[in-house]
Amino acid sequence: MKITDRKSEIIVTAAKLFKKRGYNAVSMRDIAQELGIKAASLYNHIKSKQEILSDIVLNVAESFTNHMEQIYPQSINSIQKLEAIIQNHIDITVQKTDFLACMNNDWMHLDEENLATYLKLRNAYEASFRKILQEGIAKNELENQNSEIVIFSILTTLRALYLWYSKKSSVEVEVLKKDLPKTLLHGIVKN
Amino acid sequence: MKITDRKSEIIVTAAKLFKKRGYNAVSMRDIAQELGIKAASLYNHIKSKQEILSDIVLNVAESFTNHMEQIYPQSINSIQKLEAIIQNHIDITVQKTDFLACMNNDWMHLDEENLATYLKLRNAYEASFRKILQEGIAKNELENQNSEIVIFSILTTLRALYLWYSKKSSVEVEVLKKDLPKTLLHGIVKN
DNA sequence: GTCTATAACGCGATAGAC
DNA sequence: GTCTATCGCGTTATAGAC
């Protein structure tokens, strides 16, 4: 996250606090204090606390959507697409850890309009993921397992990567990039 | 969740609301209204809002611990132990959906003392899980993959099952019990 | 066991001085 | 752009009547 102006600075700071304690447990006074100013001063840069949340959540959601729109139409097989998606989740986890955590934990606190936008993006993402799986099954590249269970299982793990990443050093990210696709796609039991 | 007295009734009702909106977004007035009484009346049965949260979280955490202590020492192989653990997560998801969601989402809002208790239970659970994996690798039953990644991946999926369960009918739980162990343990790619 | 009334406090947000 | 002061409201929790 490059910080270009005061508004970005506020949003990045808020995301860090939201990740740690959750949207509702963080006050405007907390965010201001972290920046060394008073809560009232925040309102020269942002409209409301809700605006901070929606900026954070929709920023990450659009990152995922953009990548999926780029990968989905490519002429590579389903396994290569799934590997590219896993890589992208790892990349976003590393680059936007706090934003991602905030999206995962606090999306339900968006106001009506932004909630609808977020859910539309998320549903479209899952629909593309589902099609990739079904394409892989049709072409005999993947086992014919219950698609909903596979989507749930893989996406849940990928979405929660930030929990794991927070605890590990950046060196181990290379291990993650190498081993996670194996674990998710090939399982852990010996043949 | 069998409701035996007024206190249980309050806790079950609170868990349902906490699951939907999160601990901090639910007020004592909300809980009371759901029960058809006034907020002040709740305090005849419970000490504080914190007490409701810790009762919920520690109840589920202890369920997991008890099952692990029962499975861990058994004379069955590592794959059978992992299958038993997966079954147990599905069972608790079905039997205590709201409590489980609350534990997953709101454990960080526990007060200092209960937080320490919860973390101790969770760490012990993960340690047992880790030992089962390592035992399986040593006996050549499991692939020699990075244990931390496997623990993270499987436990994250199992902990989030309540999200999936809420959307599906109870008939599909049978599908889940049959297919989830396959997906988690054997992967999705054709050999 | 539930009620009304209220204490004590923190919240998001605004007005207006500098 | 940041400040002080403040509004109006919601929060957990308690006191005391019934």
C-alpha cells in the first residue's frame, strides 16, 4: 500500500486497527490518535467511518475481480488456472494484508449500497471459480467431486491466508507458494 | 442446544444474534427484545455481556478439546484419526452452529482472563493435530508436506464449515460427511 | 423476575475559531 | 488542516418499586 495523501494514510491506519480489533471496536478517536491528530480533523479528509470501510473492502474485492477477469479467458488448462488463482491470493495476502483481513471480517458492516456492490463482486468471483472447476471435470483434469464443497474448501483457506501470513516471516512465503497448491490440489494422503 | 433454564435461553438467543451481526454490533437491548423482556431484566440471570460471550466461546472450545482427548490416544492410524476429527467438526457445526460462529468471529473480544483460557485450549488442540500429522508422515501414511500449511489449510476449512452449513439443508450434511474428507485428504486433481 | 428510571460514559459527527 | 467545544444519541449496568 503506497501512501500518496492524507486520506490514504487514514485508510491504511484504520485498516490496521480494524484488522486487530474489528470495525465496531475501533472508534474514530482511536484512528485519530494513531495518526497523532484529533478525531474531528479526520472529517476534513473522509466523509464518515462508513466511507473508510467501503474504501477498504471494495479496493480488495476489485483486486480479486480484476485478476479473475484476466485469468479466466486464457487458453490454459483448469489446473493452471487454479494455480494462478492460488498465487494471486498469496500475492494479495502479502501486499494488502490489513485490507484483506478487514474485507473478510467486516464486510457485513457495510451500508446497504456498498454491501450490494461487494456481494455482486464476490458472487461473480465464485461463479468464475465454479466454471473453472466444472471445465476441469468435463475435460477429465479434475476428480468429479461435489463442486460446492471444493469451492468452499479452497476459497475458505485462501481467504484466511492472512491469518497464517501474519505469524510467519516473508521468507516462508516462498514455501507457501510452493506447497499450498500441492496441499489444496493433490491432498495429503499417500497413493 | 437444549434450553434448561432462563440463563441458557439468554445465551442461546445471544449466540444467534452474535452470529448474524457480531458481538459488538448486538446490544443488551437487542437480546432482551428477542426474548420479549427489557434489558435490565437480563441482569437477574447473567452478570455481564462479557459473561455471555465467554460462556458461548468456552462451551464450544471445550467440546473440541474433549473430542480430541478422546480420539488422540486411540490405536487407529493417522488417516482414521483425521477422518474422526473431520466428522466431529461437522457434528459440532450442525449441533452448535451459532456458538461455533460466535467462537470463530468474536473470541478476540473476550476479556483478558477468558481470552487466555481460550487460547490455551486452541493451542493444545492444534498441537495434538500437528502430532497426528507428524505421526502419519513418520509411518508413511501421509505425504511429507509442510505440517504448518496442512494444519492451517484443513483447520481453516473445518472451522468455517458453519458458513457453508447455514446455506444448505440438513439432507446435504450427508453429502458433506461423505465428500469433505475426500476433498481435504486426497485433493481434487486426477492421478 | 420484570419493570421504570437513571447513572456514567463513549460514540459519530458538526460548528466555528485559528 | 487541525483545533476546542459540543450536540444528540446509544451503550452497559445499577437502584429500587412492584
